[in-house]
Amino acid sequence: MRSKVTLVVAALIFCSAAMFAQEGAQGGEQQGRGERRGQQRGEGGGGLGGNQPVPATDRVTPNIPGVVKAGTKIEIVKYGMRGSDGGVGMPDGSILVTGNGGVMKIDPQGNVTVLVENSEQAAGLALDAKGRIYAAQYTKKVSIIYPKEEAKTLTDSFEGKPYIRPNDLVVDKKGGIYFTDCYEVGQKPMPGDLPQAVYYIQPDGKVIRVAEGINRPNGITLSPDEKTLYVNDWDGPYLLTFDVQPDGTLKNRKNFGKYTLKQETDHGLVSGADGLCIDSQSHLYATTPAGVQVFDSKGQHLADIEAPYERPPQNCGFAGPDKHYLYVEGRGTVYRIRTIPTGYKGRGK
């Protein structure tokens, strides 16, 4: 009898242990999925724990002729924020970034001023000639968000349908705005959704769709002469260009430069290209899982500058004294690199 009781107790212990182990594995899997979702959205914890990487402070750049000297220090400006995106240079040398749920200005000495407490999930930022801050917001709209007295929604739908998730934008000299609209990584299209696309808000406020058929349009910028629009394709192998027409429409889509492909998906390697910026010599800088990928004005891929942490940077822009620093944002961190050319001074980004 005693041996039977012993066997029953042992069986109960074994089953309980198996049940707890299964629950623990499921919990870890759910936590992992949550972390991956946070990483895709550019979110992070308020502190330095969780899924937020601590950047290395001893990283330097490779030599990229005409762009950056070998051994140039990658300077950590700020870290430990909850998210970081945007990256727009201001006339006083400060950089505009999103973080901690709002929009902040970081001056060349690293001092932070909060301009917008709640940006409504702003990702890409832009600045016009009047100093107004524009935002592509994950809350399905594009808005002016600063100064407060001029804040307003510019568009939240197209042909009666809400946008998917406006991601990035650039303001031209006419006051028009190009912006990208794409799914969150891993999100499945729903019947009736708008296509992933590039839109243009004309100076009179009318919105037109100017490009579609891009796998996942993300970062966007204009050439200094504003005759060319550049668009990152997160889910493709090429940085794309379009010829800008006088009315803001686009023609002649081209594969401009081929990325280093490091982003793994269920259909193979893709660029994972997120933010995009340009300097005064028309070098393009794309933030990707390979780091900041640099292209010359002809589309030749020059080199990659690895991030000082393990995950992909998210956006970039030029700021600092004379716009001589490439600022890179992502994963709660802002860092900068002194470059040979300055950023383009005729536009915030």
C-alpha cells in the first residue's frame, strides 16, 4: 500500500512540474512576442532594463571617402528614453526627436527641452520654413503638432478610408508634404484597407496618392534641388527614387541603390530600411539592421556604419554646429557622428 501511495505522489509531482514548465514556456513566449512588437514600434522601457539596449561608448566609424574619416567617434548624446525617432535639424543646431511619448529638442550640448508632451504616437517629423513641426502619427493621421496654437490635423483619411499607419514625411519648399503609409511589421492587410503608398498633401491641402506598389514604404526625403524623391522600401532590396513633377506627382520609379540585406522575414532577406536623410552633397543615409547604410549621389552603396547597440537604428538627420553632425535615433538612444559634408541647410531634413 505504501508503495502505491508513493507512486501516486510521484506522478502528481511530475505532472505539476510539467504543467508549471509549460506555463513558464508560454509566458516566456508571450513576453518575447511582446518585446518583438515593442522593438518593431520603436518602443522601450522608461529605464534601461527590459528590451532597451545600452549603447557602447567606444565605437568608431570606418573610412568612407568624402563622407567620414576612419576612426571618427560615435558620440552617445542621450539614452534611456522610451523610444526615439524623428531626427530633424533646427536652425539653432538642435535636433528634434520623438521620445517618452512626446517631441523634444536636444541642443548640441545634450540639453533637452520638451516641446510636445503627447505627440499621439508621432514617428517621422518635419519642419517648415515657419518653424512649425509636422508629424506622421501612428494614430492614422498627419498633423502640425507645434506650436500649440497652430496644431491641427492635416489629413486622417483618403477617399473616405483611414490611413494604415503614417510613418515618415518631408516638407517641400512649396509647403507640400510627402508622406509614407505602411503596415506595422507583422500586421496582416484587412479587406478594404488602403494600399501601402506614398501621398502628397498639396499646398492647398488637397491629398493625392503619388506612388503605390512599394512593398513597405518607410523613410522618405527629397534631393536638395527637390527634383528627386527618395523612398526606403523596408521589405525590398532597393532604395527607390522618383522624378518629382511640377504639380507634386511622381514619375519614373527607379531602383537607386541596393541595400545590404540583413532583415530576416518569412520570404527571405530584405533591407529593413527605416529612416532616411540626405546631406548637402546628396549622399543618402538609410537606417537599417546593418546600421546606417551610405549611398553616393549616383546610388553606389559606399559602406555601412554599425550602430553602437545590437538592434537597428530607426531614423537620422543632420544638426549641430553648421549641420556638421549626422544624428541617429532609435531604441531610446540618440547618437551622432561628425561628417565631412554638412547636412543640407535648405530644409530641416
